[in-house]
Amino acid sequence: MKPRCSSKKCINSRYCQQFNEEMRNDIFKTYWSATWEEKNTYVISMVTFTSRKRDTTGLGNESRRSNTFSYFLKHSSSERLQVCKIMFLNTLGLNEWMVQNWTKQAIHGLPGKIKNGKIQESCSIVEISPRQKKSLAVRINHLKNWFSTLPKMPSHYCRSKTDRLYLEGPFYCKQEIMDAYKLKCVEDSLVPLSNCYLSNFMIENKLSIYLPRKDKCDFCTSFNIGEVNENDYAEHIAHKDRAREEKEKDTKLAKEKKSCTVLTIDCQAVKLCPVLQTSALYYSMKLKVHNITIYNNATADCQNYWWHEGNGELEASVFVSIVIKHLEKYCLNEKKPIIIYSDECGYQNRNVIMANALLHFAVKHQVTIEQKYLVKGHTQMQCDSVHSLIERKLKGQDIHLPSDYIRITKAARKTPSQLGATLLNYDFFLNFKTHQTYASIRPGRTKGDPEVKDIRCLLYDPTTKRIMYKLIFDEPYDDIPVGRKPVLMQNEIKYENLYKKPLSITLSKYQDLQKLKQFLPADTHSFYDSLEHASSFKTKKGKI
């Protein structure tokens, strides 16, 4: 099902607004659960095909349009209501050519067919023989089994909101999946199912190719489909615009007056290793590789920190380790106030572990730090351009080792300076969960009080040794409650290593990587042999 009609003209002339998303979803599911003949008949009953009533172009008989199509939808027992073409096609998931052909071929409201240029009555519905049913069942089971062999992974940014799985591939479009499936059918001497069936199978089983955009705005999407009122939407846009204005203002101060250091921080979409131009990768699990980018808005200097899943997980202490060590190396020469812009990702940017670490850093080095968060869904930042450059450079490139991402990152930009890139080891990361001055950064304590997700700015004051917050950029800072038993801050804190040894990958992934060594240069094999891995298989429940 595609997006609903958003035309303002339909408000006065049609009934598109009468159908909410729940009703559209009911219509879509009911329609696609019907047989092909029933689908055809339903469309014919909901589309009228009449001769043109009047000339709107002034071309008279020379006009190419000789007929008019009117589209209707009906939900449950209500009467059918006229809607626009886009609303009709998008609700049923059909294309215009198919709908108009079915309508033109209809005879007395029933499906017809064209033969030798003439419309004829359709033949009676042919019953599928038991032999054909058995053959179809074999092909369907073959498709299910084939999909079950493809490695999948959850979204790294939306895992709490979706159970959708993403094919590791590398696949770039559904046609590539279809081509790989057809090759498998040839190997197994089976007739492949249609593109349409494969596409519907992926929809039903919540399988996708591309990772969802982490900055897609749910609020704006809800407004576009009529589920959010205009006042709330206007307030949302005002917050979004104000956040961008704040970032532009701070960047201008950093560039022109050099009175502060402004950084933007973001994590790039997960990468895989190895990446090869071979179909063997479709059936093998690969190593996940992560990159966090820290960009100086004033100087355009940029550092990228890469690590793979055998050296670190996606947890708060990992991100804190990178940020703190970056600040120590690049931001203490002049001891100017530091302003950090990021999205609202909880475990990455807005959490008590990051807050305590930045407070300790600010006090230790006597430098003021501010964290400012852009509005969810509108988090475009300067560091995104770096990710775009890296993605462009990666196109068509083979990746044999995680270190290849370092080489490609450095080659992705020449001016104004080369991108910095560092490959991190497990012993780089420190455990910042200890030495917590603040047990929580929630501004309130009781029901109805502001929560962590409402925070727009955090200020780490080295003088008062306190954390302060704002809910709106234009408000003054206010203290975050420390708690009943405040913890005394130590002048010198020594954090222990987060990991004592490399992390283990699953045994199944390790075995898949071993199989892929035959496609890799010999000098890369030792890396895959040295990966820590589990000694037994871990079973997980899943749909397929």
C-alpha cells in the first residue's frame, strides 16, 4: 500500500479524507487476500468508464482523451464513495494501466479478455488440479527455504520500534534478489515464482533491503496522512527551525569570532566485511563494521573512528570513549567552550553515562561543554556530508578487511583536507559506567515532570561542577537534581578497560567467514582465523 492522497482539491470534490489509514489497510488486506478473478471483479465494480462529457482543452475531436474514469472506494457496509485516481490506486496497490484495461475489457460488469483486438467473454474459472497445487506448494516451500538461508540483521537505529529484518546481501534492489532466486531455481530445476509473489512474500515476512532512515520524521509523516492537527505540526516545525538556527548561530561564532569549538557527531549506517562481487555473499553472514564521525564545523576537520563487532558493541561506554579521547586530542589547545551537536539517540548521545563523563572532563580540564540535540527527524548535520562522500567512494569497491574502510575513508576527500580515519581495537574502550556523580539526568522526579527525552541542551559547568539543562533553546539553564546522596567528584579518575579481550562472534558467522576465505586474498586469511568465536551454536526463534 502506498501513501494516501494529499491533494487539497479532493477536500471539496471527493471523499478521500473519509478513509483513514486503518480503513485503507483493511481494504488493502481484504483485496489482496482475494483470488485474481475476484480482484478483477472488485476493480470493475469500483471504477466507472464513461464517454467524455465535455471538451476541457478546446481541441474538439483532436483531443486524445475520449473517455472518463471515475474511481470509488467502499469500506465494510458503507456506501461506495468517489475518490481520486491516486487514492484508489495507492490504496489497492495497483497501477493505472492494469485498472483501466480491466475496466475497458469488462462485459456486463464481469471480467472479459481481449483476443485478436476484440473483447470477448472470459472463460470459466479453471480449477487448479491437485497435481498443480502440489507443484505450487513445492515452489513456495523452495522460496521460503531459500530466504531462510539469506543472512539478515535488525535495524541498528530502530530496533525498539520495528521487528523488520534487513537482508545483508549485498542487494541494492528487488530485481537483484529476483535474479539470485532465479539462479537458485535453475540449480534446483524448478520454475521460479513471479516477481509479484516474491515482493508480497517480503512484505508479509517484514523483509527489506535498505535500512530505514534513522532521521525520518514520524511526526511529519503522521501530519501528511491527517493524524496530527495543524497546531501541533506548526509547533513541531518551530522547534525544528529553532534548533537549526541555533546550530547556524554557533557555527558562525566558531568561524568568525573563533570564540568556541562546534562539533557535530553522528554514527554512519552499519557496514559489512567482506564485500565482494560474488553471489556466495548472499548466503553468508558477515562481520559488522561501525563508524562514528566527529566533524569540526569551523575548520571542516573530520575524524572517523571505525571498529568491528569483534572489538566493541554499540553501547554507551564505546561512544563515550571515542568522544572523550577525541576531545582530549583535538580540543584542549585553546580551551575554548565546546559545543557538541548530535541527534537524540539515547544509548549514543543522551544518557547518564555520557553526561557524567563530559562533566568529569569539563571539571578536570576547566572547560565549558554544551550538548545540543537536534529535533528527531530533522538531524541533518555537516558530518552527514562526510558519510555521503564515503558511501560514494565505496561504490563498486571490494572490502577484504575492516582496515580497507580506513583506506577508502582517507581517499574520499581531498579538499579542504583529507579525512582522518582510525581503526579501533578492543582495548581502546574504557568503562565509563563507574564513577557516576549523577545517577540520572532526568530533569523531574514525579509523574508529569519533564523526562530525558524532553531535554534540548545540557551544560557541563566546570566552576559549579553541576549539569544544567534546557527544554527549549530560548529558556535559561536550570540545574538537574543531583539526588539525595550526591557523590563527591574525584579530581583524578582512572577508568578501567571496558573489555578484557576481543568479543566473540557467533559460531555460525565464524564458519560463514571461513567459507568466504576462498574468495579473499591469502594474506587476509589470518585475520578471519584469529577472530574470537563461540564454541557452540546459539538457537534463536524466528519466523523464517
